[in-house]
Amino acid sequence: MKKFGLNIQTLSTVNRSFAGGPWLGHSPRSKLSLALAVGLGRTIVSATLDDCARFDPLLEQYFQQITPPGGIRVRGQWPAVEPFILGARSQALLFVQNGGDIGFAMVDSNTENARSDFNLSHFFLTETGRGYLTAYRMFSMMLSALPGWWEINVPLHNEVSRAFCTRALQRKGFRRPATHALVDGEKCTHWRFKVNEEE
């Protein structure tokens, strides 16, 4: 991965195992119902089961980016998209530019704090979507579309993702400093913040 700010591509967060169940969060909107226009021919689309195949090439690129050199990528290790689509407390989003898929996000409710609504499980942009500004716009619109309490956990060794989160959250007006947490046995930088309805 190249230096942050030039080719930010993958925001690798801690993947929490999915847990289904009825919506218990505090956010007035737990699901996106429409495609959101981000600008410059870009949209964020709430995925349906018909969109599952669209994730496969994106997931392949995603795991190519986060697999250590010499590591082995196994298709069965990829996150299943269906639980994020079907779950009442989750969301699978596609990032689209000029009709082509350039990335995705997967959001669930496996949070450290029981009062939080959303956990960012995965966030990825392909080479077409590279660049801080594109990543920030997608990130910002995703947050705005799902108001409520958010959590993001990024492993300490992932300096690029930690730098992106710090910069993007500050730009969006969230000034509370990050803390550290042990998430699924991994030391992480932890952010918890509230996105208001009007943001």
C-alpha cells in the first residue's frame, strides 16, 4: 500500500462475527432504502440479494490487499455478504462510479458498547476509487445515511487505515480522540462517535 493520502485503498477494520436478530439499536433508520448520490457520477447503493455476485471481484481485490506477503487467500475466508444484506441490524453497501462498482462497505451491530448502533466491519475502494477525496466522500456519505452511534476498530499495525480514520473523522467534525481496545484478541485503535440525523 502506498503512502496515505495518495492511494488510500483499503480501510481494514476488525471483522467481528455476524450476529443476526431483531433491530435493537437506537437509530431511527437502520437500513438505507435508496441509492445516494455522492457527486461526480458516484452513488452508494444498498445491496440486495440480487447484488451478491457483484461483491465477488471486489472481495477478491480486497483480500489481495490485506493478505500479508506470502499469505494464502482462501475463498471461504471472505466475509459472506448475505448476512449483511438480510440482517435487520446490518448493511451491505456498494460504491458505484459511472455505472461501475468501485468498492463496498459492510456495517453490522457487533459493537463494544451495547448502546452503539453500528460497527464498520469492512470498507474498500478499488484502484478506480483511489485517492483520499473519493474515499472520504464515500465514507462521509455512508455515515450520514445511517445516523446513530458508530464504532470503528482498526488494528494498531494498520497505520494507513488509522491515519485515514483520524483525518476523515476530524474533517467530518468528530474531535473526540480515539482510545485503545482489545477486540477479538487484537489491539486496536477504537473510535466511538455519534452521527446526527442532519449531518
